[in-house]
Amino acid sequence: MKVKPIYIFLTLSVMGLLFTLANTPKISAYELLEEQSQSSNDDYDMMMDVLTHQRCMNCHPSDNIPKQGDDSHPHYFGMARGKDDHGFEATNCNTCHQSENNLNSGVPGAPHWALAPASMAWEGLTRQEIAERLLDKNTNGNRSHEELVEHMTEDDLVLWAWEPGIHANGEQRTLPPVSKEDFKKAVENWFANGAVIPSK
């Protein structure tokens, strides 16, 4: 009986696969968990690199005074939180900050420009404390994990950090140390893996 070449090919392929599997190092459940944990920590670190950058931190003050500039100095003109996180009636945030950057004056802008609510004050906190506050519904605007992901990856004011425009002197504002796409992936992955805050 003549064996068809296709059967010989399939037999060799199966034997090759079995040989490969037999000689592939086994990964224990513990090692797999360690690998997943390290990946989650990497996503966490990448996300926190952005959240602690001045582009975000300037609008999350602990003293109700918005900060500005790459050196995070107190906002000019005596601005403060005021009513509904938008300053005072005579000096409302939106008097100067419009829905987009002003290329002539250098005043930054994005939709619903405002300070983060006082419950979301991050200035002076450790990364772990910021993450805890981020996940706590009492301090995150009563957001679920899904809503937090949407807020952090789709909100125009959050994403403004990667399109901050220029200073009045014409210099470009610094960007977060992580690209926008990498930040989005890190946020999505971190929450997908349980939003675990490293103990370190």
C-alpha cells in the first residue's frame, strides 16, 4: 500500500509538535501569577508616571489653589477653587480658559476646564495614596472601574495633557513622560487585571 505524501507530512507535523511540547519548559501557576503581577505593576507605574506629572497634578491641588507652568507655581491673579471648582464669579476659569488652546495668548484650554474636585486632591500624596483615592468611590466622583477607564482614556480634559500648547513666551509645555496611546493601554490593562495597587 502506497502512503500518500500528505499523510507523511501530517504525521511528521504532529510528531514535531509533540516533541516541541515535550521540550518546552513548564510554567508553574506561581510563575504565571508572578508574570501577570509584574505586568500589572508595569502598567501601574506607567499610569502613575502620568498622573503625578505636572500636566495632571496642576489641576489636582491640595490647597485649592490651581497651579500652572512646568514648575507648578500658584496660578496668577490670585485664582482659587471658588464655587463648583470653577473659580469665582469675577474670575471664573472659563473667562480665560476656553474649549481649546489659545495660540495667540498661550492660555491653555480644553472642554469643561476646571479644577478637579477637592476630594480628588492629589498634590503631596504618594503614588499609593493617589491610587487609593482614585479607586475610592467617595473620592473619585462615585465612578465605577469602567467609568474610570472611560474618564481617563476618553475625556478631552484628561487627554489635553498631550496637547498642552505653548507658554505665553512661545515655549512648548512639556508632555507627560508616557505617550498617550501607551497611557491608555496601561490604564485599560491595569483595571482589566484587577486594579491592584502594589504594596511597595
